[in-house]
Amino acid sequence: MGETGQPLPELPEGRFSDRELSWLAFNTRVLDLAKDRARVPLLERARFLAIFSNNLDEFFQVRVGGLKRRMKARVAVPSNSGLLPGDLHDAILAKARELVAEQNRVFADELRPELAEHGIEFLSWAELPEADQKTLGRFFARKIEPVLTPLAVDKAHPFPFISSGALNLGVLLRNTLTSKKQFARIKVPQNLPRFVTLGNDRFLPLEEVIAAHLAHIFDGMPVLGYSTFRVTRNEDLEVEEDDAENLLHALESQIRDRDEGHDPKWLPVRLEVPEDIDETILKFLTNELDITQKEIFRVPKPLDLTGLFQVADLPRESLKYPSFLPKTHPELGVETARAADIFSAMRSRDILLQHPYDSFATSVQRFVEQAAHDPDVLAIKQTLYRTSGDSPIVDSLIEAAQAGKQVLVLVELKARFDEAANIVWAKKMERAGCHVIYGLVGLKTHCKLSLVVRSEGEKLRRYCHIGTGNYNPKTARIYEDLGLLTCNPVITEDVARVFNRLSGMSAQSTYRRLLVAPQGIRRGLIAGIENEIENHRKGKPARIRIKVNSIVDEAVTDALYRASQAGVPVDFWVRGICSIQPGIPGLSENIRVRSILGRFLEHSRLYWFENAGEPRVAIGSSDLMHRNLDRRIEVLVAINHPRHIERVDELFNLAFDDNIASWWLEGTTWTRHWTAPDGRPLTDIQEYLISQVSSRRGESL
């Protein structure tokens, strides 16, 4: 019912923004950061250009790859925006081409000249002095040539499989035996730096060193021409799930097939070539790869600007963000915190963490380390979705198992692009005596849970951590996430029930302080939205505030639209994909959408319902996408402490403050709000929070 008690109008067609085009709008915002001279230091702008490229690679590998595969199988259906698959594919390619052109313009016209002003230069072989060319000739002979494998293409040698993302040289030769033209391919080694460093921060693309020595590589065969090229393929792993052991073997087999090209499903979805490519080489590649003209991206050299990560890592601190050292949360003891008793602190109060402002190492990591070494700890249960290659958390779990503690670890093998690493860690932990499980058939386990069981006198007490981010010490320094450390018996009992479900010992689907997907989160959130509508109708305080990475789910989106129609204010803070179209009269004029990107990846998920003046607030792992709500184990936990609720309120108030730099969405159009009316740069929320870390340290959160 509306504010007058009348039935709400029907929701119109076309109310959902397309998921894929919305993602491209997100990557546009990443590209905006590479242009932001006022707030982003020079080398960080180079990093954002590299992030843009890496993002686009993954988008083509997964989203475009999946779309093209479904189109080929004739199972693709219109998107929720109504776009037909072919039209959507065309729209994606057109927008991606526009963005890539802008990226290359930014690199050529803005970033490269500014880097040169600071002595950081990108050179070509022809620009090198003879002395440098000779030095690189020796380097080629020692370090590059031994790892090259030139592959000729002829009747005896079929066209080789071109792995996704690899940079290649296509070479056109004159076969001296037949006098005919012949094609050969050289894969640019991926285990060498993308750019060769010449000293004094001068860089040369690796492929140019190889190209300068083609006559040596193909001794006796005249080189008629050459060109770099790069192929992107569908990389979305799909496996049939039976049991854990079969899943492990199936994923290993899929990874081998993907890397070796044994299955036609790894079809090409994009071919990147330089603007001046030899047309004979291009025609040959197009035919052999079975790729269409609209999937060919002609770009300026050098190809593959993900190599700018190498440049962004230069030790030029004056060209980077000021150094920032996360602080130990004040309720976890002194700044060293190595000797702090985490369990004692948790018995005193629940602790709400915000990384990277609060140190992950002296909170979550310390929690697991102390549990591993504490003789009174009997069991540790842990979910691992993504973790680092040298994870101290994995090491602690192994030490705990070796010390005789019961250690249960759920390793999500299907974490996209981390499948191989997770298989390695799963096997290592199994060998050490951990009980390793792989979750439930048909569901990914994405929740972030750590549970410790400790003997205290004549009773057992449970302690747990519930977070919005992965147990990865490296990304915890650059991802913004929240986490709750608690020994509240209601919450820890709920978490224990989740682990029982994951290990196959329970069919539990209702909880007291948790919402758990796939059964509970969508239902619980929609109930919360409907409660706000009812409270508004009765004249009670009503408001909805949500922060997520992405929203696609139609049911939740429609519920938010109905809340707006009823007059409930809705503030939506989203980093990436957004299907909501705010500001549309009669539909969403009460919805505001903001997006914030910056030094840290905004990754936390927060949910706020005003609840007639007694706010209901939750944090957790779930975004508002079909995969999160229907195909994953996700967990949201209600937070009740007034200071924690006040902290979340502060974050939302900051994000929607007009003096904070952000992007605003109206309909389907994102607009940058970076400067005040007087021209001064607006405040960066992350830099503001960094500045507040020291002043907050005397307070109890």
C-alpha cells in the first residue's frame, strides 16, 4: 500500500539495468580513478589502469565466455533487462571497445607523459642506444632464448592451442625449401617480467626484445613480418558434482584441460592485436581461431596493460599513496598485541573490526594462532574460500591438527581463479591431519566463519569470528571488510549448526541470530523491507540502508522498488553491478545509489533496517545476486551492541554525505561527484577513515 493506503502501482517493464552493461559501468569507474590527478598519486593511477585491464580480462573470460558458450549451444535467454543474447553480445563488445580506446588514450596522453616527467620511461627497441641494444642482446641469449619454443604451422604441425591471456608473436616467414609463406608462433614467456628494465626506471616491452632477434631465432628463413597478438578464452569451469573426492579430481582434470586446450568449450571470445598488424597475419589468425571481426580489438602498442602492475610497484614512495600501517583494535590490547589474550577480550565484549583500518594480523589471524597454541582449545572449525599462498592461518590450522586438536576445514575448491591453489592447500592440510571437507553438492561455501571450542573449568565455551571478507592476510591489507569477534552463546550455537550442516550432519535451516542462504537470506531481507513499508504506513520511523558489492536479484530489487513507492527512504551503497534504477518518478524517487572506489576495495556487506527506531543491523558475506542467495552458503549475523550499530550508522552517513567523493546513479547514468562548487576536491572517505584511526584508538568500539 502507498502512503495514502491505496494499492501500489504495478512495477514497469524495463526496471532492471542489464547486469553485464552495469559491470562495464563499474569498470568505467575504475578507469576514472586512473584519471583522478587530484586524489590519486601517479603510480597508483598506473595501478588502476592495470586493474582495469585485469578486470576486463576476467569479464571476458567468465561473463562474455559464458554468454558466447550459451549462444553457441542455443540455450541463451534474454537478460532481465529484456536484451536478446545477440543484442547483448553486440552491446558488450561496443562498450568494451569504447572503454579500451579510452584506456589507451589515458595511457598515451596522460599517464605516459607524466611518468616521463618523473624519469619513468617506456621505450621501443628503435629508441635504444646501441649500447643498450647490445646489453639486451646478451640478456636475450642468457635469459630469454633458452625458454622460447617457436612453433611452425604447416601440414605436419597444426595450429597450436593459444592459451588465454598469453601474449604471442605471430611471425610470417619465407620457407626457403618451398619458397612459400609460412606462419610461426612464439609465446612470450609468462614467467618473465612483462617489461624489461633498463636501469634508471626505463622499460621496454619483453616482446620487443624477442622481435629484435627473430632473424636469429629463424636462422635461414627470411622474416617477412610479425605482430603481437593476445587471445581471451572462456575460462568458466563447470564440473559435475558427485562427492568430495570426485569433485577434487574433476576440478584437477578441468584445470588441465583448460590449460592444454583439450576441450572445445574453451572457445575464444576476444582477439587483441596492434593497430598496425600485418593483414596477412590477421587473416590467418582470424581463420584459425574461428573468431568474428567484431571480436577483434585493434589497440596501440603495447598490448596487455596489466603489465603496469610492475611499474606501479616501483619503489618511488613520493608517487604512491602515503604509507599506512593498520592499528590493533583498542579492545585487543597494546599495539604489539602478540601477547594479547584474544579470548579474554572476547569474554568481556563483542568486538567489531573494520579492516584494513583495524589490523587483521593482530585480530583475526591472532585469534586462529592463539587457538592453535592454546592447550585448552579442543577444536577449530574454519571456512576457507580464498587465501594467500603463504597463509599463516593455514599454517596455524596445520599446527593445531599436529598438536592433536580436532580441526575441521571447509575448503571451497570452486572459488573462481583460485581452484588450483585451493586444491594444493586442501591436500596439504589433509596430510597434516586436518579434516578437510568441500561443502555441499551444488552449492559454493562463501560464508566467512571461524569457530573455536575451548575447555574452561567444567564447561566448554565457543568463540567465533564472522566476517564479510576472506581469511587472506594479504588482501586484508587492501580490502575493506568488517568482522565480528564474539563468544555470545546464541551466535556461536548458530555457527556450530552451520558447520554441522556443512559437514553433512544437519539439515538445519533456521537460526536465531543468523540469516543463512540459500534458504534464509532473501526471505529474511524481503521480510525486513516489508516491515519498513508497514512501519512507514503507521507513521513510525522507517528507512533501509544497504551496502554490497553488487545487486542483481529481481525479488529483492522489486521489494526495494515497492518500499520506494510506499515512501520509505532507501540508501544503496554499491561498488559494482547495480540493477536498480533510482530517481524514476513513481518507481524509485526515494532511492539513492552511491558508489565509492579507491585505495581499498570496498568489500563489506552491511544491512540496516530502521525498525521503528530500534535499528536491525547485520553484516555478512552475501551480496544480492542469484548465486549468493540461491547457490551459495552465505551467512549474515545481526549485531546488537549500540556502539557497533553507531559505527555502521557513521559509515552510511559518511558515504551519503555530499562532501564525500563518490559516483551517483540516476536511472542508468553514473555521474562523478569529485569536486565542490568552489572547485576543491571532495573528501576521500578512505583517507578520512585513515585519519580517524589514531583519534579512535582511545575509544571503546
